[in-house]
Amino acid sequence: MRISKTFKVLIAIFIVIYLLFLFEIVFLNKDEKVYEYQKIEDKVVTEKDIPVETTITFFGDMMFDRGVWHSFKKTGIENIFSQLDKSKFEGSDVLFANLEGPISVESIVDVWIDDSLNFNMPPETINALKYLGIDGVSLANNHTLNAGSNGFATTQNILQQNNIKYAGYQNNFDSGSVVRFETEIPISVICVSLLGINPNQEIIDAIKAEGDRFVIIYPHWGVEYATVHNQTQENLAHGWIDAGADLVVGSHPHVVQDVEIYQDVPIFYSLGNFVFDQTFSEETQEGLAIKATIEHDNVEIELMPFASSKMKPKFLEEYDLDYYVGEEYVENKKIVVER
């Protein structure tokens, strides 16, 4: 049987199209797949190169009663932070401070002039905490029970209702003294007031119980208005670090105290006041905030000193870092230590 010339031409065209189709699949698609694999590989390498880190920022003592409430009750208590550059700490995974006294559910009497040492902060206090973005507070201080046990329970309830974690007591230490944050690098903050009690063995046991977590001790301790720490503070801090603590951040003296690096672990003996009405000296109107960036192999701490005018804190643009810590630990204006 003869095959027509037209049919032969059609077969030839079909073969050419088929070969072109195979060529595209084998060679062109191969290049595309190689490119796609390369993109995936680049993505894996990029993600692998990104270090796992957690940031936590600490402030010192906050008290919203007395002269603070008297000065800001009309304009709004959060207005106390109108000069504070929040961009310096807004990116933190955790923002933590010492809440120096109970929060009331009822309006408080404006008795600022009598300089009372029994604090009872107004309900609006929670507005200030939320404005800042506070994630957790220590209740381990000598003013926590100023409104009695009922006031303490009320404060805990208010904080819980507003998703603010808390830990610590005025004169006790137990499992409620530890607050945990499940961040990229898990953090445990152990809050303890050492004014009148000394549960040191319990603190050491608590440190060891936290295992591989990054453990921070937040003690309320020391002597009021003393700008240098004492031997008792030093002995306690060194013992906690020997037990496994990764950072110590102190409160209570109402002034900034010196900084020590022991076994590559920073000790901030006191951050001083953050919000307070102690306007009688320059030192009580100065404070220190610290922002710790924690990675698996090192800790980088940015120091953020501030000064208050009419009780409004404002970060300082110029300061001498050597005033706070020795230059051998300073790198790009930050404290850098190995873990």
C-alpha cells in the first residue's frame, strides 16, 4: 500500500513537534527545577543563619500614688510617659518592672501632701501599664501589703484580667515567686523581697529547678539611697550565679547602684526609680532601663539611662557608659558577655 506524500509530511511534522515537546520537558524544565531547588536551598540557609534570640527590657520601681496621682489625675496617668521614647523598647519580647504597691478598684483619696508610706494606687494605674506595654511585674517589695491581703489579691486579679503576669510576695517565697515567659529562649524571672526575710536556700533551689531556661533574679534589696551595693547583696548575687542564674536585676534603693560582672554574668544592683514622686534629689530622679538580647551563646545588654523632670522620665541622649560598668565588657555601647 502506497503512503501518500501528504501523509508523510504530516507524520514528519508530528515527529518534530513531539521532539520539541520532549526537549522542553527534559532541558528547560530541568533548569527551572534547578532554580527552584536553589531558591529553596537559599531560603534554608538564610533561615539557618538567623540566630534564635529573645529580648527582655527591665525598669525599676514604679509607684503611681501620692504625688504622681496628684500631678497626673487630670491629664491622664499615662501622660507621665509623654516624653519617653517607646521605640527604644517596643520591640522587646518581654517588658518587666517592679510595681511598688497595690492597685485599688475604687477611686483613691488624694492625700499626696502627707507623704504617706502606705501606698494605694488608683485604678487608672493599669492604663499606664498597658500604655507602656508591660508584660510582667514583680510584687515582691515592702509595699505590696499596704492595702492588706485583700488589696494584694485585688491587685493580682486586676493584673490577670489585663494579661499582665506577676510574681512575688512581700514576706514569703514559694512557687508563686517565679514567673515564666515562653519566648524563643524561655525565660524565668524569680522575684523576691529580701527586706526582713532571707529565703536564700529556697532561691537557690528555685534556680536549679528551672533547668536550661534563662534564669533572672529580680530582688528587692539593699539600702535606700545608697549608690553602691553592700557586701550582703554581693554575697547573695554571687551565690545565685554559682547556682546557675544568668542575670541579676535589683530594685528598692530608689537610686541607680553600680554594675558588676561576675563569672560573665551581669549584676545590676539597682535600676533606681522609674516612676516615683521622690523629687528631693538628683539621684532619685535618675534611673536606668536595660534591654537584654539573649542568644544561645551570648547576652548583649543595652543600657538606657534616663532622668525625670516633674516626674516625667526621658531617655538621655548622651551618657558615659563607663560610669556604669568597666570598659572591658563594652562593645558598641553595649555590655556583651558569653553564656
